[in-house]
Amino acid sequence: GTINEDGISSQASTGYLLYGPYTHLKEGNYVLSLEGTTSSLYGTISVDIVSDRGETILLDKTVITPSAENSEINENKFLTALMFNVTDKVDDLEIRVYLDNCDKVNVQKVSVILQ
């Protein structure tokens, strides 16, 4: 992806758009929010949240497809909220956004909030 004033953008159709930040999280229930735009009417955007260098999967979800139930798409904008649980403190939380057969995707905001 390319960092710009509106977020992180991709012109590529398949591959990781973003990953990181390799941060610490304590035990608890969290909500991941992903906000952005896409001009793609096909393909998928998937999110996974991992720790332990990718060995522990905390969440793995396809969030944007033409018929995704957990996302709202309006005038090319999308907003997704996903719940996940951290059962033991993690030192290297990584959020990965993967594009499969999409074009012109821009992620403007990613947030993780403790519930």
C-alpha cells in the first residue's frame, strides 16, 4: 500500500494492504473498527488479528464482499466493526488487511477499543 493524506491506498488487486502495529494488549474484549473506501464491486477484503508472530489467530474474517453482512457499504465508503477476545496479554498484536481481487481500496482508519 501507499501512505497518503487519506490513509493507506492500494491499486493492486491481491495482497496485503497493511499490517502491524505489533503492539501490547491486555486481556479483554475488544472491537476492531475498519473504515475506508473502495471502488471495487467484486473481490474481498479480509482482516485477521494475530499474535505470537502470526502463530495465534485472534480473529480471521472476510469483511467486505458484495454481500457481506458485517459491513456497511454506502457510496463506496465502508465501515466494519468486529469483536475479538484476548485471553492472555499479548506483546505483538498484529492487524492484517488482505485484498483479494479488489482495486482502488483506501483504508482511512483502524481502531481497537477495549469494551
